[in-house]
Amino acid sequence: MRPSRVISVPVHNTQSLGGIGCCCCRCCSCLNLGFLKTGPGRLKLVEVLLGSFCQSLALQFDAKYAGTIGLSFQSFTTNVAWCFLTTFLLLVCYIFSSKSIHLIKSSLFEVLFNTLAALTYLGSCSFLGYVVNVVLEPVYAITPQYQVYPAMSTAYMTGSILGLIYAYDAYKSYRFFKGYRH
């Protein structure tokens, strides 16, 4: 007869959580900053940084031209906003709770979110890229100092890269979900 296996969630511990080292003690031991040094932590950090970059480009350079490129701009900014917010919240949960890392990453949520984020990023960026090249490129060719075309080109290219990063994160999350921990 085989012995049964018990799976438990790690308990909060000041030594395992890390925090910030000050002199001879640790400050903010509730922070799990060690997560940012792991592969999943780096992926989430890159996703947050690139998402905020895409959002700032879209809102800074194309808010007044939203009527010109229409639905592609709306779908891009909506997609960036929900992906950025969810990824940011996941990152905050992982930094403030070491239990969250194992509980959320071992659930189906991380796999589905990353897959959906990858698909919607790639879809909205291809739509935005098409509209930018068809509508804004001719205006850029005849208008001096027209910065909207390069900014939106950078936004949809960065968003496409971000979609691929989310796809890789979905793959890694799926492997974690299935039990492969390395």
C-alpha cells in the first residue's frame, strides 16, 4: 500500500519572505522581493513595464486622433488597459504574499489569462497596425512634424512583442499547472 501524499501551502516566514535589508535587521519583511528575481517574476515585471509603455504611447499621441483610426484605437487601448491592470494586480499579490505564488500559479486562472492576453494583444495589434499603415502613413508622408504615425507604429510593434511574451508566459504557466516546476 502506498503512503498518501500531503500537499501544503508554505507558511509565512520572515526568513523566506526576504524584505529589505537594513544594517543588521530586515525591514518590510511582508514583501516577497525575491519573486522579482525568478523567471515568472521577471516575466510579470516585463509585462507590466511594456504594458504601461504601450498605454502611455496610445494615450499621449493618439487620443485626439482616435476618431481618425476609430475602432482599432479603442480595441487596442481597452486591451492594454485590462491586461496591464490584471498583470499589475497579480504582481502585487505575488510580491505581498508568497502563498499567492503557489496558489494562483497552480490554478487555471494564470493559464487562461495569459492565453487570452496573448491572443487579444496579437489581434488588436494587427488590427491597429493595418489601420495605422493604411490611414496614418499617407498623412505622415505629407505632414511635417506628424508624430502620431511613428508613435502608433511603436505602440503596435511593442504590443505585438508583448503578445508573444504573454504567449510564452501562458506556456510556462501551463507547464506549472501540469506539475512541471522547472
